[in-house]
Amino acid sequence: MIYAFVYNNEVMEIIDPLYWDEDVLGSEGVVIHHKGDEVAITDRYTPEFVAMLVDITNVIPKPDQRWTYDGKAFTPPA
């Protein structure tokens, strides 16, 4: 998934997907994450930061830094 970090109604950063580069074993030796699986955004950042992210995976056109966001739609800079 692709996320926009929005602060004060402005896109500050675009966060691209991150993928596990090897299998991750749980406490019982069972694979809990497979190589190539996407790392969940909640495993990468604090809950407070995740709350400021907007999923833009399927947004067209894809917003970029400095675009504004009104809570419903993205607008490119003038």
C-alpha cells in the first residue's frame, strides 16, 4: 500500500511499500512473515504517526508532496 503523510492539510511525504527481505520466524519456529510479503504500516511506525497517514494506493492522479488534502480529496499546488 502507498500512503501520504498529511500534516496541516499538506502532503509532506509519500510512503511506499516495504517488503520483508527474508522469512521471519515466530517464537515457535513457524514463519510469521514470508520473504516478499509487505511489512504492515503499523509495524513500521507509531500509532500516532499512522493516524496521520492517508491510503493513496488507488488514488488517481497520485498525489505528491506539497499537494493539499481537505479530508476527502487531494489538490495539486497552484
